[in-house]
Amino acid sequence: MKITEVIEVQSPSDQVWDLFQDVPELAQCLPGAELTEVLGEDKYAGKVGVKLGPMTATFEGEAALTADPAARTGQVSGKGVDRSGGSVGQVKVAYGLEDMDSGGTRVTVDADVILSGAAAQFGRTGLIKEMSNRLISEFVSCVEAKLAAQTPEEKSEVSAREVKGFSLFFSSLVSSITGFFKRLFGGGSSKS
């Protein structure tokens, strides 16, 4: 599944870039993520807990990062396994930063997510897209709060809130049902 998001952060690109290079700090802005070990230069071990409707999966694995400071771009490649459910997740993310006229920063994120096992069934329902929208929203709020922090202590206390799986499942279900009826009845126009 391919996901493209454009995020606008109201901080200068130098500050945003510095935060994006501080992996332990940035990991706190990913809901459900926990950095467990620094494996070496730009390689990390961690886990990500995800609630997809009635299913909970904890993917444990590794990620490698590369960055091009001159171009203000970077890539993340990761793979994880949910040992309890047998699901496997792979992700490749490319991101780029650009200055906005307002003094803020536009961040473009292109992700390719591949799921197999029990978690893969949710990719077909649109739940993954809905989940990514909520995760991105929480990520942006956390990044902005970290960038606004006045002290290193304040900054380290900022972390992402948990994204609730059941409320997400039901909101996605309602969206799917609404979409079905709109298609069935021609976009909401009444037929007599």
C-alpha cells in the first residue's frame, strides 16, 4: 500500500531537519513506537504497537536510515514481525523538507507499506489509510510541540498520544458504509 502525505509544520526547516535527525527524540512522536536499541550508525531496533480494529499487533524489528543534508531528504527502511499473530510488516519511507513562504516547513512523506499475515486483511478495508491519517495528525502535533519546547527537559517530555483502535475501526466502518450507500444511490441524490 502506497501512502503519500504532505505535512506543514510552522517551524523553520533547519529546526525541523535537526529534529528529524535526532531519531530517539523523533521516535517519541510516532504513536505506539518504542526505540529499544541503537545498533550502530543509522540502524535502530524497536517495536511498534498497532491496534487495528479488534486486532492488536506489536511489530518488533529493525530500521535503517539514510539522509542527504544538502537536499534535505532522507529514507527509512524497516521490517518487523508480530510474533503473537504471525504478521510481518515492511515499510520504506522517503521524506523531503522544503521552506514555505510563511517561514514554516513543508514535509513530503512517501511510504510503501507491505503487510502479510493477519494484519494484511485490514489493508483491504481502508483501515490502514484511516489509521495513517490519524497517526500523521498525531505525529505533526507532537513534532510541533517538540519544536516549540523552551528547554531540553520540556522537549523530552513531549510524546505522541495513543491512537485508539476501536474508535478508529468504527469510524472507518461508518465511512465504508456511508461510501457504499452513496455509490448505491448515486452520491446522495434522491430517486423517485
